[in-house]
Amino acid sequence: MPVAANMRGYSRNPVTVPNTFLLSWEVYDKGVGFMARTRKIFEYLIDQIYSGPVASVYSEASARLLGIEDGTKDKTFSNSLLTVNDFPDTFSFIAPRGNDLIPIGEHCKTGGHLPSEFRDFVEDPLSKGTIYVAFGSYINLEDGPPGTMNEFVKALNHFQDYRVIWSHKGNVTGAKCHVKIVKWAPQNELLSHEKTRVFFTHGGLKSAKEGVCSKVPMLFLPFYGDQPRNAHRFVTHGIAEALYKHSVRAEDIEQKLTMILEIPEYKERVYKINSLYLDGPMDALDLGAFRISQVLRRSESSYFRFQRRSISMSHIQYLILDIIFPIFIVFCIVYKI
């Protein structure tokens, strides 16, 4: 949401509305002290560089592939009438927003039929439930600090009363028979299964949303991008716990998983969040489709008057620094400071 808000010219206090990219250890940081607020301002400037000049480079490169010249980020957003955003409002920080930023995040995909290979494993009558472990398509735990894989194996081996499905593309040695290692797993179907108790995830937006849709509490191990921010919101809502990527120990994994498995409030809260997540006047995808069709059937001129002036202003103009600085100079000259 912060990136989309910046692009559309909305004002945002980076202290009360954190940046898109948080540091992993900030998941539990409330950030109200002087140093914490100072750091967030610094991170805001870094965020602006990534979502500004750097993003424009990639935006132009992408536009050229489509045969569009001069497709900078600024021109794309200043000429567009709507921005459709997939981040759910339920987990957003409160911030100013106009009607040209359309949230379509609160929607769920129905889980399909679980293949017999997985169904027979998770429906073992001796199992108390399923722990599903997956860290997306790009993350390989073998690239982490030495011993990381051993810590994971040691921790997951502890839960012998459960069935663990671990989606991992690398090599895993030492896992006991209750841990099933696969290179790919039908994630939505597994999460939707009635015996799934915990989702151990990196915290990507798609995975986090699927956890909420399936009413499954989560354990986050965020690595980069929006993952720490997603973890921050889910931990704050009391439906997840989180680990720090530079200090992954078997004891910590065991402790966090045990908390989620044995404390019923996690499950109760995720049910409540799920009901709030889907409680809207209309389906989020239908809302997005309606607003897009509305723009298509009307002339652009009827929408241009709603554009904020700040969408085409630089940060110097928006923060009136070009006015404050000359006044400061005149003040210094007059009073000979």
C-alpha cells in the first residue's frame, strides 16, 4: 500500500504508516521512540529511492518490451486513472486515500481436491494435525548461514505426533518419517484441509492471504521485500508469530510452533480475522471489475478533475522546501545570523 499511495500522490507519515520494506527485526518494534522514528524517516528516504528513480528504470525497460517509449513510473501513474491494489485493507495501516486507489485484496480462492499422495499422509489417524512448511519459489534455506538446515530438521523432528509437509527444492537429510519432503505441494489445497494446524511461511503476500482464507495460524520467517511488513501486521493481529532470519535456532522454532499449536486463541483469532477479511458490501474482485468498467465506459475528462496536484510535484515542491529555504536565507540576512 505505501508504494501505491506514493505513486498516486497521497501524503503519508512514515512513522505511523511504516514503509513498504521493513527490516526483519522490526516485526515486534512499535517504533515510537526518538531513534526509532529517526530510523523510519531514513528508511522512508531509501524507500523513495527504490520506488522512485530505481522503479522508473525498470518501468521504462518493461514499457520498451511492450513497444512503449518513455514509459517512466511518473508518466505511468500521472496518466493513469486508477490503481488496482492487491494488498488487503484488513491488514493496512490507516492512511489517506482517494477513490482512484482500488483495493481488491480481500478475496479467497476455494481449495480444490487434495491429491491422494498428500491426503493419505495428512489423514493418518495417529496424527494430531498437519504442519505445512513452505518458503516460496525463490528462497533456498541452503543459502543461509551454516547449520540452518540442521536447525530446521531438528525442530521439525520434534513434532512426531504431527505430520509435517515441507516444500523444499534442495536436499534434506536426517528428517524422520513424519516429515514429508516434496519439491512442490498443492498449497491452497493443503491449507484448506481440515487437519492443517500451522502454516510455517516466509510471509509473501499470496501465502499470507491464503493462510487467512484457510483460517490457519501462521509462523513467519520473513526474508526481504514486503515479507517483514506482512509479518508485522499478522503478528499485531494475534494470528501469527515470527522469527528473525539471522538467528534461526531449533529451540525458537519449536517454541513458536508449540505456542501456535497449543494455545487456542491463535485459531480463534484467525477465524475472526477471516470473517472481517471477507465482510464487505460486495466481493473485492467484483468491485475492481466494476471500477475498471466504469472508467472504460466514461470519458477521461470526467476523471481528471479528481487528480491530486501532488501527483505531478517533486518532493521539494510538495514539502514546500523551495519556499521555506529562501525565507530562511532572508531571515538570516536580515538578522545577520
